[in-house]
Amino acid sequence: MEKTSIKRRLVGNVVSNKMMKTIVVEVSSIKVHPKYHKRYSISKRYPAHVDTGEYAVGDKVEIEECPPVSKTVNWKVVGKV
């Protein structure tokens, strides 16, 4: 029986497309403080692999976990949202 891993998927905005086959996607989320119960937003940037240069800054894309492509790239672009 094979193990099938569940791959995380995130939705974010493209903030940089200056690299050859990599774009940088910023994912924002809202968290709640455990003690004070105040909501605050957190944003994190993920470098994602893409084969074609069809994504521009400001596009909303979906990314998925993948095996490491390079030292910093562990995500690939699934498509536009």
C-alpha cells in the first residue's frame, strides 16, 4: 500500500516575478491572540516554481507544496484564482 501525502495549498498574491522560473507569492492570514482575543493579520512570502512567465505582479494564484526544486523553493504554482 502506497502512502499518499496530503499537500498543503495556499492562495496569495504575486509580489515579484523578476526571477527566471520563480515567483514570490505573499499569503495573508488572520490569527487570534490566545490571551487577548484580538485579531491580527500575518503575511508570509513563499518562493514558488513556475515553468512559464505568464504571472504578473498583483495576480492571485494558488500554490501547492512539492519536493524541493532548489535551496529555497518548495512550492509550485497550480494556477490563477
